[in-house]
Amino acid sequence: MTSDKHDTRAGPGDAGYADRPVKRPQSPADRKRGRSATKLFTWLLGVGVAVVLVLTVAAMI
């Protein structure tokens, strides 16, 4: 394949390395907030499962 004057290449900002997200450093406060959110989600999920079980048992009676 030959290259001519109409051949174009991706430059900076054209889905290249510069467009990739940079991971932010995490502080202990960020980790604590994440653990709190995970605990809350787990607790709410457990309550939801318990409610479904109670309603299922109540519907059978």
C-alpha cells in the first residue's frame, strides 16, 4: 500500500492515548465512603429479600 498526500492519520484527541481517562488517587476518606455505600447497599438488599420472603409466606396463607 502506498501513501499519498491525501493519507490522514489520527492526531492528539482522535481516540488516541490522550483520550484515555486517568485514574485519580484515592484518599482514605474516599475508601471509607465507598465502604459505607457498600454496607448500605447490602443492608437494603437484605431488607428487600426479607420483605419479599414475608410477602410470599403471607400470600400462601
